[in-house]
Amino acid sequence: MATDVKVRVYETGDEQDVVDLWELVFPDDPPWNYPADVIRNKLAFQPEWFFVCHSGDVLAGTVLAGYDGVRGWVQKVAVHPQFQRQGIASVLIKTAEDALAAVGCPKLNLQTRADNAAAIEFYKEAGYQVEDRVSMGKRLNFDR
């Protein structure tokens, strides 16, 4: 377990480190998940729930949380490979859960790719359940 990790809210100076981390951890993300765009969009909506985790001076991980008044969501749980399996993802998820619970969020949802067995197992161990749902999406205002 990493003992020198510190979680805090994203700051402007974190941008390049976050971009680099997401490009490393999510190399096959679709173009509408372009890191700089995701950062800009998150900063416009509930920026207080954009968390980064540092180990010393190194960005070790991120998590984005959001709440629409009905359900909470967690996205971009990312841990740098050199820090994986040290409990950082658990710390990040707990940070997001605590922030959402503090405002009365009754349920938290997340999505992961169906072929990401390690992530699915991690979330199950964290108390999440696979639900019988169909995830659907529609792109709006995408020009990249």
C-alpha cells in the first residue's frame, strides 16, 4: 500500500501530467475522450470533484466524480502503471464516494469496458455489482 499518497482537487498546473497519464492508461480511448477536452469540460461542471493523487511530486492517479441529483458517476479512474496494485485506485474511489455521499447521492454508477477483466474484478472487490442494464450513448456536438 502506498503510504505517501495525497489526494487533492485538480489544479491548473496538473493539466499536462493528467493528459500524459490518460494517454498512457487509456491509449485506445476514442477521439471524443481527448484528454484536454475532458479536462476543460470537467472544469466547467463540478470541478471540485476532479481529484488527482500524487506520490511525492509524481501524479499517480485521477478520478472524476459527478452527480446530477439522481445518480452519481465515477469516470477516469486512472493509476500510473508504476503505482498500480498499491491501493491508489481504492483511495481515489473512496474519495469520490465520500464526496458524493456528503451531498446525499443515493447510488453511484460507473462503466468499464466489458473486456477489462482486471477493472471489473477491482470494482467487484470494492463492492460494486454488475447490473442487468444496456449502456447506450449518443454523441452530441463532437467535431474532432
